[in-house]
Amino acid sequence: MDSAQRLIFASSQFPPEAGEDEETNPGIYGKALAAWLCDQLARRGYVVKRTVAEDFGRLIQLEDPNYQLYVACASTDQTAGEWRVFSFAEFGWLASVFGRRSKPCVVSKVMADVKAILQAAPSITDLREE
């Protein structure tokens, strides 16, 4: 797994759904944020393969011919008012065999697009890189 920077921001636009944190860990939310990001990324030409609940939040898997490409998002605390987003790519076994283990440019591009999406949203404040 190789990741780019992490983005942290505040927003009340993504309220938790009842029982949502039963799919992750208690107090970890991100279902509404993931749905919104899927829509925003699709508008920029990305193909969303699926979303998955994980212990740490939500994963959005994006179509990519070379990597398993993901955008991860989650609340930073139980208030669901502050959020963390990052992207990463997992390398398949062929990449290991042929030595393709360097960070793909696609991760940086995804994060640049996510950052632009967040900057354009009026309900998002205090955007910063971690």
C-alpha cells in the first residue's frame, strides 16, 4: 500500500446514519461522505467500482487498470464533524514480480482532485493537509 497526503476538514454536511458505526468501529462514520465523494469523483470522470465498510471508515474503490486504487474516508472522532480523507494504491502480485513498487502518479492525481472537490464545497471548512 502506498499513500499520498491526508486531508483533514470540518463539515456538518455528512451526518451519521443510525447504526452506521456497527459496520465499522463504534464512533467511526463516513457513509454519507463516501456517497458524496463517489458522486463528485464520478463527475470528474472516475469510475467507482464499489464502496466498502472497514474498521477505520469507508473505502471507495476506483477503476484503474494497473492498481487497486482507493479513497478512504472517516470521521476523526465521534462527533462526525471533522473528517479525514486519503488515497492509496495496492500493488498486485505481478507488480511485485516485475518490480513495480513505486508510488503511482494516479494516487497523487486522485488526491489533487479530492482536494479540489473539497475546496469547492461551501460546507467544508478548515481544510488542511496532514
